Amino acid sequence: MLLNNYKVYGLNIKSEIKIDEFENLNAIPEDEIVTISYSVMDDEIKKSVSEGKKIQLQKEKIWFHIDNIATYCITNGNKVEVEVFENANMQLMKIYIMCSCLGFIMLQRDMVAIHGGVIEMDNNAVIFTGDRGAGKSTLTTALREKGYKFISDDVAGIMFDKVPYVMPGFPYQKLCESAMDKFGYDKEKNTSFMSDKEVKYIVPAKEEFIYEPRKLTTIIKITVGDVEEVTIEELKGSEKINNIINNIYRGEYIKHLGGVNPEYFKKCLNIAKNINFYVVTRPKDQFTVDKQIALIEEKILTIAREIYGAKDVRYTPAANKQIAELEKFELDKLPICMAKTQYSLSDNPALLGRPEGFDITVKEVRVSNGAGFIVALTGDIMTMPGLPKVPAANRMDILENGEIVGLF
């Protein structure tokens, strides 16, 4: 049997079923493999389907049935079996594998996945979540069209290396008909399928896609409200963690799988501690994508872009390690002091004044805990201790009896 090798959402997949939207790899790591194969359902599942049952949920075994398409069985977080109907729409059959089946695999593995599209901003991952029809796909498409890189569509699989990282999905987006029209995409040239309520199109985004994990720094929930202008609000504390849990991919089924266990909650809490969470509310019946993007960029883009005029920020391995340590001790929310050359707003002494479009490299990150800020050292910068207006030596003395005073 010829197996196709895929890596999607951080999952290593060997599949008998060829999925064109997934990138076929020569080899993948052999640990924790997910297998996908054609199969025949057991008699118990067939009997339940004949009686009109559509889904059964147990932690280690989940099956669901889609009329005239297929029956799917997902077991132990490592196996997807598919029994396909005769004359089924094969594209739609694969859509359920790409989305729901892998979503259930991640739930069985206690792997956190947020329901939303993911865009790279400032070399970090930003998840755009929200209810159906809120405009997630339209916003992520607009950001991609603006030049931002694309990490995943609809599902944000998250893994941890001290801090949360979003794992790449696959280089396609699923767009509704109205979004296709707004962005001028040719519907005849893109594969379409009928989702639960509307026709959707599968649009390739290979040139803008990122195949490497990105650190998760922000989640933005898109909502529609009774407002005249687009608004943005930051959530903190319990509101933040509750919104993370409420936007888990296929999270509506968690209560049927034993609920949120302590280990899963700990992962959600880890995400909450390491990100900013914003709610963007847009007016009803208005196309406000440009205003949404402007507000989001204002919140997310860093000092380097907004004040210094940099094109991109790069971090050395040492700096990334130091940032992870700051996050570990919850010091990453302190104000930032940029240590740079005195000749310009860059890290390059040869660039004078206020240049634009340059890359800035952060080589080291230190905490000035007494002063209450973080120092980001850029380029070849040398620091010296800060001195008070009156040197401490002026207060030191030796009394006649030999006692030293003024040391403390």
C-alpha cells in the first residue's frame, strides 16, 4: 500500500488517502504517527447508523456519519478510518478528514487547537477566532493580500516549548462566496464544496505560506455588534482563559469526552499567561476590514516598526532563550528600553538619523529589575552602569575611631 507522508498541525501523518491540499513529504518522524486509511465500519457502528444515529463520542473512540459521503472512526489519538459511500463527493469526504477528523485526533491527544485562522505578524503567530460568520476568513485573507504570511486556516494547533507555538496547517484557505467576490478570486478556477450552510471555495496560498512553527503572542476574537465604528478591547484574567477555552476547535464536544481535564486546563492557562487577547467588534452589514487591520496593526506591531522605522526584527538564539526565561518568570510585560547606536534609530552606526526599511537584530535581553524595565541590546552595543547625580563615594568616610560610614 502506498502511503502519503504529511505533517499538519504538528501531527505526523501516514495516509492511504491522498489529500492534494497537504504537502507530501519524502519522510516524517516515526514517533506518534497518525494513520488514515479506507476501512469498513464494525457491525455496532453500522447498526447505530441504520437506526439514524449520526455521532458517538468516547474519549478513545469517536465516530460520526455524513449522509451520502462517509462514516469516520477516530481512535486513540492515532488512527482515522473512513468508509466511503458509493458515488460520494470525494472532495467533501477529504474536507472532513482535514478538519473534523484531525480536530478529534487533537482532542484525544489533549492537544490544544483554537478554531481560527493564523497570520504571521512581526515573526510571531496571531490567531483570529470568532463565531461563524464573524469574518475570520475575510480578515485573514485581507492580511495575506496585504503581504502578511499565512500559517493556518480554520485550525490553530498549538504545541509548547516553554511558551506556546502555532504549528503550520496547510497552504490553502476555505472562503465563502462573498469573500471570493470581495477579493476578486475566480470561482471557476478554484475547487468548491457545499459546507453545512453555504458554498465554499478552496483557494491556494502556497507562496504566502510558512512551513515553520511560530511563537503565539496574540489571539484576536472577531465579533459583530451594535456599534457604528470598529472597536478593539483587551481581555485579561478569567475573561481571557474563558475565551480561550470557548474557542477550542471542536470544543463543543469536550463535555462529552470527560470535560476539560487538569492537564488540558494547564495548557490553556499557559497560553493565557503568554499572550494578549483582544476582542474586535465590527458593525453589522458593513465591510470594515481595512479599519479592523488598522486597529490590529496599531496594537500588535512593535516599537521597532512604529517608532524606529524597521522593516523586520530578528532575534539571536541567545536572545530567544533569554526572552523565554523572562516569560517563565512573568517579566515579559515590563516596559522595554531599546539599547542601540547613538547615531540613528537603527542598530547600524553607518545608518545615520532616522533610516527606514532596515532589519534590526536583538542580540541580548536583560532585566533591570530595580528600574522596572527590560533592556533589549541591538547590534554591537556596549553598556555602562547608570550613575546617580551625586556619586555614592561622596557619602563615604572614615571616622577618627576607624569606623567606616556611608557604605549603605
